[in-house]
Amino acid sequence: MQKIIYTILIFFFSMQAANSQWVQQSSGTDQNLYDVEFINEKTGWAVGDGGVVIKTTNAGTNWVNLPNPSPSLSPNLWSVEPIDSNIVYITSGKDLIIKTTNGGINWDVLNYCPDCNSAMIGIYFLNKDTGWFLGANKVFRTFDGGETLDSFYAPWFDNFEIYFKDINTGLFTGDGRVFKTTDKGESWFDTNVPTFGTFYMFRKLAVNNNKVWVVGSSSPVFRSTNFGDSWEIITPGQQIGGIGINFVNQNTGYIGRSLNNLIKTTNGGFNWYQQRTDSNSLAFISSFAFVNDTVGWYSCGVGRIYKTNSGGQWLTNISQITNTTPSSFSLYQNYPNPFNSKTQIEFDVPNKNNYKLEIYNLIGKKIAEVFNQEYALGRYKILYNADDLSSGIYIYRISSKENSISKKFILLK
């Protein structure tokens, strides 16, 4: 059989969403969604404009629209906080707070100010009874599930997200500021994020143990390693910018931006790479919900919700250089090697199967997943970009369900 050699350049951003590893789900709404939260791998909630409250109990395969009091009171819903499968809190404009204790069948109005022009946006609960609600210039606190609300002054107007690591110590974000409390939310002080007078809109907090990350519109990424006592700019000279931010562990994080642009880090936020997303969507990415290191969702404008089971995939390109049947499953030495940032990796696929290419350091810790998807038989080459890695020796490994092959490369910067 004559060997046919050709090159088909496949840009992942033009592939169908089903191949992108961030797969669109049918939310049943075209309203902007501002928050998505999951309590386990099956049950999740999302809220947005028009009083939309949607719920899934099968990991997002189906979303059900739940009637609630907000459309006639204040229809723009900002945040949802599911405590368990029954108890859920939601906030909106006009300082509206609603709660269900039976999974969304019935709702109670905990707070409503029809003459107020401000909004309750942030929610955080330590348990079903103890929680805080964040609004403009105010924090509400409850110890009895919202039956009574203690009100305290929050020294900023445009406030967005609130988080408590214990009953005493919490943070909230605002325009260009992150504030902290050590007395259950009764008083707050500025943690002095080094924005140098620029009021970046910090909409979300990403917290993992004592580490905290924030990013604003056209801002660098800021990180604290001591829960807000001090901050550092970890992307100096880079205006990363973002709307939603989430860290699933101390190394792996995501930032959602406008135009369905999603970036990911695997080294604590120092370097970021673009993820492959749906090219048919230009919606902003507002919120993330991960139940483990690889399974997660993000919500968008115009009712979009996407899910990944693999932690997503990098935006890159791959070429098929022959469609003849290889004699065996093979992985070739990268070229050039050593290299500075970019190198070419070739591999042979003897049968149609799902394959993934992963990068490990020398102690066996997974650094990155380059791709994880189905390939037909043939030889392929990929241009791997290692901008987010520091100089050193790494192992690159390609595997299927049946086989795996590993080789080393040397990165010199």
C-alpha cells in the first residue's frame, strides 16, 4: 500500500464542543447566568437574570426551571448557596434573600427592601444555620438559618463575594479592594491589595486553605498565602484580567473571561494557558463549580453551562502526518530536545481509541494534560508549548486504556 503523507491542521478551537472537553449542557434558558454551585457530582444549582433558578440532579444532563418569588420582587439573581439537597439560599437586587428547605418546591422571603437600589450579591454559609450575606455597605449575619439577620457596616459600596474559613475569620471582595474580618463579620478592614489606586472589579474570591487569589478586569493576578494578611502580584507585567476565578487545589486554577475565553494554571497562578472552549459561544464566563480536580462546570451569559470530566484541555494544534496503519503504538523523542518553550512531539496510533498526553515532573507529579480525546489510526504530531513550566527535566506520557509509553524532555529557558 502506497504511503500517503499529508498534513491536516486541526485547530481545536474550531472543533465541535463535544470534542472540546468543555461540553455545553442544555440549561433550558437564554438568560444570563451569574452563579453555578454543586453539592456533589449530581446535584447543582444556577441562577441568573429574569428570576431564573435552575436545578439538576443528574450532573447537568437535565436542568429544571424552578418557580420562585423573585420575578415579581427582584428578578436579577446574583448568587446561590446550596447547603444540601433541600436547603438553598439565593440573593438578588433590592436586598432580596430567599430560601428553600425542600429543594425548591417552596420558598421563604428572608429579606426584601422594595425601595432599595442596592443588591445582596454574596453568600457564604459554614453550615445550615450560620452564614453571611454581602450587600452594598452592609453584611447580614445569621445564626439561625435566616430567621434573624444581624446587620453590620461593610466599608465599601460595590461588593461581590464573601467567604469565611471559620466562624471568626472571613474575606469579601469589592471594586479594587479585599476586606477582612476577625470578629464574625462585625467589623472589617482593608487588606491592601497592591492595586496602586486602580479599582479593578474583583468579582470572585478563589480560596484553597490559607491561599487566596483575586483577579479583576484587566488586572494582574493577586495572591495571598496567609488569608489576606499580605498580597503579592504573581503575574507582574501581565494584565491577565477576568470575571470568574476558581482554584480546585493549590496548583490548579481557572479564570473565566469575556467571549467564552477560559484560561488555566497548573502552577499556582504564575502562568496561564488558554483552554479549548466552544467557538460558537461569545458569552462571558461568570462562575465555576468543581467537585474534584477534574469534574466541574462553568456558567455563562445567555444561559450557557459547560461541563468537563477531564479538567479541560489546552488550546493547541495537532497535525496528522500519515493515515497508514502504524505497526505499533509508538511515542517518538521530541524535537528539538533540549528546547525553549516549544517542542514537537510525534506519536503513532494503531487503532481508533481514546488517547491522552500528560506531562509529569521527575517525582511523578502530573503537571499538565495536553489532550484527552479519541484519535483515528495514523501518525500525529503536536506542537507543545511549555511556557508555564520552569526549566528542568520532565516526562511526557501518552496512554490509552491498554498501553502507555513515556519519554523525557529537557526544558531550558
